[in-house]
Amino acid sequence: MPVVDALTVRGHVSPCKQTHRVALCDVVRVRLARDPGYASSCQHGCRRRKSHAFLLRRTTMTTYQDRDRSPRHVAIIMDGNGRWAQRRGLPRIAGHRAGVAPVRETVQASSEMGIGALTLFAFSSENWQRPSEEVKMLWELFAVVIDDELPALHDDGIRLRFIGDRRGVSLALQDRIHHAEHLTSHNPGLQLCLALNYGGRWDITRAAQKLARQVADGALRPDRITAETVGAAMELADVPDPDLLIRTGGEKRISNFLIWQLAYSELYFTDTLWPNFRRPEYERALAWYGGRERRYGLTGEQIRATA
């Protein structure tokens, strides 16, 4: 693992004005080559908040694969919290609380690996059908997690975004969401997208309504509606479609999650329940993705001929 002088890495000056020797993994070296603003924290824990593209809490980290084969956007259906709790004789909300730690770990790993976007399915439009007490406690947990995690996310240069129908969300939580998005809006690191009260059919319907209004106003001709114009009217229009979908908990379906955006995604299913999904499992999913040949309708021979 290369060791460099943190005082001179692309102009980075340690806030404590000392020169520290910093071990950099391949991820950091690749990011430094691409982005002059990318800097590692020194071994003494010095970091310059907001002044660099990415800020790392550790000087060493595990890498899983060739960076060129890493996904730009990973989407995850975090399934299995309730079953995890039930198997331990605990209330279902205990499983949801236990699911916070793997969220934190997955976000940190994604940021360190240079993945551009991570979208987590936190609450679907169908989840309202669950027991009312569980729904109530889930929304309370979301508020607590946003409050607890926001400072660290902002510190690490992560941009926080929320997708879904906010009309079903309490005004107090809407205020938290707005504050989190505004605070992190200029952060240049990982885009962390949380799907709250989200459904893929809702997303498509909402896009169709937008386009219908444009047609009614004379701003758009019906024959000018294409897959691109539909996609541009949907949530996450400015983010590349997910390259990889991960679903934990053993089920093998996408459950109305990003059903437009997942058209060409690689689908990875694991029996691991979400509270048990930690970095090694995440790295296995990414390694599996790295071995896939993505054809987009072409033959394998065509893909290899253009490689």
C-alpha cells in the first residue's frame, strides 16, 4: 500500500500544520488521479470539512475489485428486519433498529469505494398496510436516524436526497428532510438517496401526469414523448440508472421499487437478513457484479470486440 506525504497530496494541507505520513489504498490513488480535490485524512485524524471532494475517516480500507468494474449506482431493498427480530423473540421494531448499523456500514463502504450513488428502499407505498403501531414507530425511527446521522454524513461530503410521495409524510419529518437536503446539497461525494413512501408505479404515474400537463399546455407534442422524456420526468432523473440491485432477506422480486430505472440492472439476491448484511456481504455482491458481462441487447462477441 503506497504511503504519501499528506501535506503535499494535491495541495492538501493538514489543519494541524504538520506533515503526516498517510497510507493510501488503491481507491484513494485512483480518486486522486481523477479528482484534484480528493484528499485523505491524516493518521492524526485531521480533516478539512467541506474543502475537499471526499473526506475519509480511515487511512486504510478494504477494496473488493477492479475500480473500472464497480457500479456507478447501487440500489438496495433492505428486507428481513422483521424476521430477524421474530427469530429472536423481539418485536419487529427491534429489527428495524438493528437495520440502522448495516445502513451506516454500507454507506461508508460505498463512499470509500467511489460509488457515485446509493439508493435505499426505506419505506414503500405499500408499507402503510402494515400494523399501524409498526408504521408509527418506523416513522419515528426515520426522524431519529436523520437527526443522528446527518452531521457525520455532511462531514463526509455525502449528499442526502429523498424520493417518494412526501404528501404522506408528517410536516415535522418533511422539515427534517428539507433541512438535510439543503444542508448537503453542494456536497460532491456519494449521493445517498432514501426512498420514503415510494413506489415504482407511483413514480411512472407521476411522470405521465407531468408530461400530460405539458401536452395540455401546448409545450409538448404527444409524438415527441420518448423513453428519454419519460425518464427525465421521473425521480432520480439526474442520476444514472442503477447498475446493481441488491435484495436481502431471500425474496426474489423487485417489489415495485424503481421499476422503470431497473430495466437493465443486474439483480443480486441473498438470503442474508438485512441486520446481518455487513461489508463482507456487500463486497461479495460487488464482486459478483464485477464478473457480469453487461450486453444491453448485444452479443457477447460484440461486447468483447469493442472492449
